[in-house]
Amino acid sequence: MSLSIRNQLPGTVVSVTAGEVMATVKVRLDGGQEIVAAVTLEAVEDLGLAAGSTVRALVKSTEVSLATGPVAGVSIRNQLPGTITDVATGGAMARVKVDVAGGELTSAITKDAVTELGLVPGAHVVALIKSTEVSLSNA
């Protein structure tokens, strides 16, 4: 199956913490970093997710925010450090590619944000992704 989601990072499930309807799934990406996905219990069952399962973490580029450093005091669990490899700007929006351990993330943000944050190739950034915006698929 082909998907329009550019961000597809391979990894292995470390743990599944089930709640009444939802679960959090901690995944160790192939690059060693960890990411948390909040998914339904039905998804956990349908995908057969358990510690050791091989998965892909999927994130739409519009759900990847960028910061110029680690951010404290926010509820966003996923903060992946990386280096900008490419910036392409249009009239209002921009596409920023970030090399992270184990792969590449694409972020779709405003052109103004790129300018205000001084985002250029070679700059170090932190990709911020809410756990509710991470989907999982079988690898």
C-alpha cells in the first residue's frame, strides 16, 4: 500500500500501556530514539502490537512542529533532535527536511516560522510531535 505520509520511521515496540479505550505504545526507532503513539485498544489488537513487534511510526508532515532546542513545560512527549538538511519555501508555507537518528522527518510549517526561527540547512532543531498524531503500521 502506498501512502501520502512522508514520515515513516521504522522501529520496535518497547511497551504497550492499555487504558479503557486507548493505549500508549512506546516505540524504539531504528536510530535509538523513542517515540510514543496514542492509539485505540482496537488498533493494538488489530495490529497485534506487543513488546518486540516491528512497526513503522507514521506522522503527517503538517503534524511535525520545529523548535530551535528542547522544550520544557509542554505536554508534547515526542521531541526528536535533528539537523535540517533542506528548506523549500513557497508564498505562505515551507517544507523543512530534518535528519534524525534512524531516518528523516519532513515538517510543513509557515514561511514566517522558517524566517523567524532562522531555519537553514545545517541548523540543529527539535521535532515536536504529539503522541496522538503518531499512527502505527505493521512493518
